[in-house]
Amino acid sequence: MEQDIKKVLISEEEIREKVAEIGARISEDYAGKNLLMVGILKGSVVFMADLMRAVTTHARIDFMSVSSYGSGTKSSGVVKIVKDLDNNVEGYDLLLVEDILDSGLTLSYLRELLRDRHPNSIKIVTLLNKPARRTADIQPDYCCFEVPDEFVVGYGLDFDERYRNLPYVGVLKEEVYQG
Ligand code: XMP
Ligand code: MG
């Protein structure tokens, strides 16, 4: 697995420090609120596991799984819910937890869909932000790192369902894509 990585973009240590910092900010901002952290499967699982432990106020968690109708590494903005939330979100302060905000199409679709269910508030936290490829009008409220326009894997992010278990974020070698 390691030999497929061209370079380490964000190390374990950098991730650990930044997640602690963002977790502390969220803890402050959500004190006294009704926080529900919503992880978008599967890319968010590693980030969610670390971030939720960096939050020191009461927090609930839930997960949604969506599939984009787009193919490969691009998303189309048309999203199918594969697994919905377990509970009603009315009265909750939702924090959508995502691995990466890329075109933004997936999250802007999801945000609209969840808005219609009348939560108290909706915000977005992403591990990564790739503003170069944004087409939807959406920004993360909290973001750990900005990344350049390269396909990144690790710490939850996959290529063809692999590399999610790398403990850092890295860039794949071209020959891995090209097969
Ligand atoms: P957007 O914002 O384009 O992103 O709707 C939707 C989903 O696409 C995935 N994605 C990536 N996955 N490396 C990955 O492993 C990347 O560089 C990358 N860019 C987008 C990701 O699952 C995101 O939720
Ligand atoms: Mg994802």
C-alpha cells in the first residue's frame, strides 16, 4: 500500500494537532446547544472517530450514506440516499462531518435535503477543502486543511475503496490510476 503513495501531503502529527484545535473550537461554539454530528459515510469515519473525541461538550452522532450518480472521481450533484439518518433532526444543531469538500455538489444537495427537515442549524466541518474545483456555492464552516487539485487518499479517503486505512493523507502515484 505505502509504495503506491507519491508523497505524504499531511502527516499523522499534523492531523492530530489540527483535529484537536478544530474540536476545541466546536466545543466552544456548541456549548449549551443540541449538537448532532452527522458523518457522511464512508470517507468521514476516521475523521469522525478522532473529531468526536476532541469535542468536550455533549454530542450525538449519526451517519448517512449517499451515492453520487457521477462516475469515478467526479460527482454529478445528483445524490441517492443509501442509508438515511436513524432519527428525526428537528431541534438539533447539525454538524455535517465530511472528508473533503471538492466540487461541493454532494454537500450542497445534502444540506438542502436536511434543511427541509427543520433542524435548529446546519454547519459543515471537513477534513480537507479543495477550493480549486468548487462549482457549488458552499464553504466549510470548519476546515482542517486546504489541499491542491490532486487526488488524495488516506485517513478515510479512498481510491477504488482502498487506502482508507492509511493514517495520513497522501497523493497517489499516477500509475496506480492508470492501472
Ligand atoms: P464533491 O464535493 O465533489 O465531493 O461533491 C464528493 C465526494 O467525492 C469524493 N472525493 C474524493 N475522494 N480523494 C478522494 O479519495 C479526493 O481527492 C476526492 N475528491 C472528492 C469524496 O468522497 C467526497 O465526499
Ligand atoms: Mg465522501
